[in-house]
Amino acid sequence: MKTTTKLSGFGLIAFCVVFPASHATDKILQTVLQEHMAACPKQEQRVSKPAKGTAVSLRRLEKHLKTCKSEKECEKPLYSMGKILGFIIDKKNKDIVLFGERGNMTYIGDFVVALRHHALRYAKRRGNTRIISPMACSLDPPESLFQQLRKASGVTDSYCKVCDETPHYTSVYGIPKSSRLANICLIADHAMKSFTGGKFEELVGVSDLSLKIIGKQVEAGRNHITSHVSGVNRFWFNSGNSQYSFKNNTLLLQRQDVHLSTEISGKNKTGIANPLATAVSKCFSRQFPTISNKFSIFSELENLYRISAVTNIAINIKAFEKAIYSPDFWLDSYNPRRFDSIESLMGVVDVKSKTFKIQKSRNRVSTLTITAPSCGGGDLSTNPKKVVSHNNYIRHLKKIIYATRPSNAITWNWKMENLKLAGN
């Protein structure tokens, strides 16, 4: 069985027990999926309208990085802001001022890597052709894994041993593999596999749904038991709804959703999704705000999408040119700290079993084991859409950030005063 890695994204592959099924006509399947989605209420994604935050002057930070003496001194202001919210084109001071929530999540090195990606600094050339890859990463199992899993199928201990001890190799596209941005992408993808496998109470996994469907079929007295787990499922992260407002030379990223997508991977099946995997991916996307609040790696992932969106907009609207501030230092001179590249990660195995008693001429006990080791990925590309809203808020926000700006500080905190003046 061959697996194909697409440059547009990458996903989680789950190798499961296969039973043929007709998804569309199975009433039990449809009932279970409807109940599953009803128990997974849609949650509002974050809309940015903060009352307080932190600002960073890129011009002053550039001066600091050119003159600082020690690594500790140089690194200190690089983690001085929480989730990124936008930027101000400061024509008066010939500067770009980033602003975001308070905290230490946004690493300027990630901003620089994303900025270079959107400015095509990482594009490769072949003759007169420039090859552009999306900003993405992937976890790919070796072909030998599937052969070993097929041999071990039905033997739980052997199956777990094969999955746990087989490395899944990483690929990174469009950005350096040694960047922090790439590492977070890969670690978040690896963590996602545990969720789709049902290892956390926050999300019902594919094997959980399959076992529930099998149980319903046994209760209904069906002679033919169908798992509805077929083929190899890919799961991958991608950008959901991405919206921004731009007023008075101020960019506010109002919304940046993160979605999980799926399809059946393999020859002649691309683009077709398994109904159980689809339900799991939809529920994960709906609950992403809550999941990311509880698990910091997904909060970091969301911020990477925000950084991607903000840098994408900055390049497209020529923000540096409008500010009369050369981006050459950030695009060509500055060297973001190199992180250890993640070359491989071990598989995540999820084995569940349940014994069903099927009444026929005699009592018969049938044990069905659903096994799901996995690998995966995510596409960090964004396509933000401009919307017209929050104009009064943006005007007030810009005034507050300017008014609270110290004379020589690289970073400073700001707080909205009289929010009623800000309006919507």
C-alpha cells in the first residue's frame, strides 16, 4: 500500500480493521453520527478585540539586535508578546509596530521565518523557474510499517510493539526545518493523532465511533457486522475562517480559525472521506478553542496561523514600503536562532476492544479489536479575507498604543481606556 505526501498539506494516517460497508444507506451509522455531532456543540472561534496587550517596535528591535553583546541580552525581547493581533504602519517614525496579547508566546524568529516565506525568500530556482512550496510539515510512516502491521493484525501486543517502535519521518516545506515554527507544527501534528485516536476525553475517536456502531448492529440483531472503518484516513490541519480589518494604517486580525480536514488516502481514493473520520475532524474543529485553551501546543499552533496571516498581509499590502522602513534586515541579514531539527517521531497506537454476544442457534462470543496507529501533518498556509468592521475600535487602539509608547522602549504594554469610545 503506497501513501502519497501532498505539498498542499499532510495528514494523520490510521491503519484499521477493514470491513466493506455502504455508508449512505446504513441507518445505524447515520443515527450514531447524528448523535455524535449533536453532542459536539459548535463553539464560537476567537474574535480579536482585546482590552489590553503588548506592542513591539520592529525598528527599535532591529537596533537592539545589531548592538546587543550576549545571547541572553539579544534574546530577551524576542518572547515579549502573547498571541499576535496585528500591526501598525508608523509612517512618522518609519516603523512597523506589532501588537498582540500579553504573554510570551510570539517569538520574533517565527515572525521572521513566516515573513521570509511570504516574501519568497525560501523559494527554490531551477533555471528560470521559481518553485514555491506552501508552509507545511508532514509525518510520514515508512512503507515497511504497513507490511508489519498487516502481519501483526489481530495480535494486540505485536501490533502495539510495531507501532510504538517504528519511527515516522518528518518533512518540512517552505521554511527551514531547524526553525521553531517547524518544530511546533510537527509536535502539534503528533499530539493531534492522540485526539483522533480517542486517547483524550475531549474528543471521541474513530475507533470509539466504530465500536459504538458495531454495538448498535449487534443489538439490532444484524447478521452482517460492519465497522465502517475503511481504507487509510489522512488528517491534517489547515486554516479555517481568516478575517482582518485595515483602517488608518492599522491591521487587526479579527479571526483566525484552525480546522482539521480528512480524506481517505491511497490510489484512486483521494478526495473521498470516511464518514467516521469526517465526524471526528468536524468535532475537533468545533472544539478547537476549548482544546487549545487546555493544551498549550494547540494554542501555539493557532498563533502560528495568526503569524502566517499577519506576515502574508504585510507582504501583500507592502506594509514596509508604506512605512518607509526597509525590511532588508529581517528578510536577509538577521539570523533567527536555529533549533534542533525533529527528524522522526514514534507512532501513537490506540487499541480498543469490546466483546459482543451475538444470539444465533447458540450463544456466540465475537471479539472485535479496532487498532489505530497514526501519522499526520498540517498546512500552515493562510488566505485572509478583508472585512469592514471594528473601525472605531481600531482608531482608538492606534491612539492608545501611540499614547503609551515610551521614548526608547522596544516593547511596552497598553490598555484600552474608556472602551465605550472604541465602539464596534
